[in-house]
Amino acid sequence: MPVLPKDIPDVVSSYLASVTPQKYTDVARNRQFSTFAEDFVDNPVVKKDTKKAVEYRMEYMNRGYNNTRTKSIDSPDAPNRGNVSTYGLINMAFQDTHYIVNKLEPAFAGGSQQEVVNYLDMHLVNMYDRFFEFNDDRLFVLPTYPNTTDPLFWTIPYWVSAEPGSTNTFGFRGANPGSYTAVGGIDRSTAANAGQRNGVGRYAEITQPDFCKLAAEAVQKCRFKPYYGVAKARATELGSDQRFRFYSDFATWQSYQDIAYVSNDNIGEDQGKYRGGKQANSNVFMSNSWVWVPDKLDNGSETAVIGSGYFYGLDLSTWELHHYGDWFMKFEKDAIRLEDSHNMLISWMEAPFQLACRSGRSNFVLTPQA
């Protein structure tokens, strides 16, 4: 029995009101998985903050001025007090996406109830897929300076910048990226803010004495932890367990697997166990998971969304996904008829948010030598 034209808006609105927007099902997608969805939206390690102001301040530990000394019993006091914080300022990035159906679709004209529901499911899933793919396309791409007109969110290469040049030693030299003069409002080029620079280094090839040695040094030197945890909750906020996750393109990820084959004589009957075949489709380095960033599949060809040969090491416990009040992924469940396209019914999902890293020095990026 067909759905009567006058009832279609009610059917669509009733359907939208009954779904849970965060749940979506598998369809033919452009990627094997979503890094943005799995590691930043749905990852409990990434701290979720709700901010109701478009602009807000982020506080960074700068350096200590308190004077610790050895003294005699009669030594006079010698206090040394200074500013130990630097404040940054970043804006929210406002996004929206929409769910839209056409009242003239054959499913409404003569389809079964199940066909109508399947048709509506297809469009709902497509909306969420496009939202996550939109942000996956940008997650490892530096926004074009100055990023003020229809601003994108501040992506990973903004917070963890690569080093120009050919230095092959590891060091904390990741300052302001590209044409930017600051990161989150803090100028990393100054000596006072040098402690916020992320780790960088360059490697010549994916081998044990070159890449693996450099990557291991990066992990070991980026493991910053507070010296002393106190009982007050706010004082222990920066002392969360570190959770490293590594990211690269597929070619770099696969080259690392070649090392695993060469380094292990007894491969056994499982010829895939050094090809990320154990769990989560990931390699393991320094006991931490290394995943490859899926390329954008466009008409059968792949477009890289992460630098070729780039190897990011992120301590996810230092990252924050800031929601704009309660508006992040807020879905309007009433279908609206478009005035200039009378057969179209549309509902909008707002998604204002911002991605921030509160400790640049706990993260690094390694790049191939030119």
C-alpha cells in the first residue's frame, strides 16, 4: 500500500524521531574505517569538554620559577615567583550536514513498509557517512592560513607540525606550522614557549637502524609525566595514563611489516601474522597500536589524506574534543519542506566542535628525508 502524499512528511518525521543518530549501519563507503569517528569522537581516551562560548582560553604549563635550594638553618628567605602559565585562544568550527528525501521516490508510491524504512535508513546512514568522511578528509591536512573564513577545525598537523629541512636527529623543534605565527594563540617560536614544541625528526628509509631507532627515541622522549600526583582531582587532571597511537599512510605501514618478516625467522604456518592480522587491523610498535589512515577513494582512485611517509605518534590522553554546548551532532528530527523545492523534505544536524592538544611535546611526527 503506497504512502499517501499528505502523509509522507508525518512518516519521515516519525521515522526521524525514532532513530538514535549516533547509531549507523554499514553501507558501501569510500573508506575502510573512519579515523575521526573511532579515535576522536568515540574514543574514551580523548577528553570531551563542553564549551558554551565560541571563544575560550586554554592554559598551558610554561615553566617553574619556584626556587628550590639547599640552605643552612639560619638562611634568609629567597622566594622566586613568576608566571607559570600561558593562555591561548581558539575559535569553534561550525559544521552542519543534512538528511534529505524526495516525496516522489518510488518507495513512497508503491513500496512496502519495509521498503520505505530501508529507503529512509539509506539516507540517514549516508548523512553520517558524509559527516565523518568530511572530517577524515581534513584530519591530517593543515588548514590554509589564516583559516578565518568558514574556518575548519584545527587539525592534527596544526598541533603537531612537521619540521622543514633535512635534520635526521630527533628533537623538540616542531614550532608554528606553515604560515601560522602561533598554535592555539601561543607562539612556539619564542624561547619562553619552547616547551610546547612537538617532537620531529627525519628518516632515510624504513629499516631497523634508521626509522625504528628514530621512532623508538621519539616515543621514549615524548613520555612526559607529572613528577608528583596529589590527592586533589584538579591537580591530577594532567596525570592521565598515556595512550600512544601511531598513524601513517598504507605504504609506510606495509614497509614496517616487511621489517617484521625479515626480523623473524620462524614465521610458521600463519603467513599473515606480521601483516597486521592479529587484531584491530593494526601493527604494533613499542607495544602501541599503529594504524594506517585510509585514503579517500574517488571513482576507483585513491587520494592521500596524510603526508606520504609521515609517521605521527599521538598521546591521545593529551587531546581534547570540545563540543559547543549541547549542539555537537545535534539532530533536528522534524522534517522541513523546502520552499524552492517543494518535493524535498530536509532535516539538519549541527556539529560545532574544536580539536585541541594541551601538550605539544607529548606528540611527534617523523617525515622522510627529501
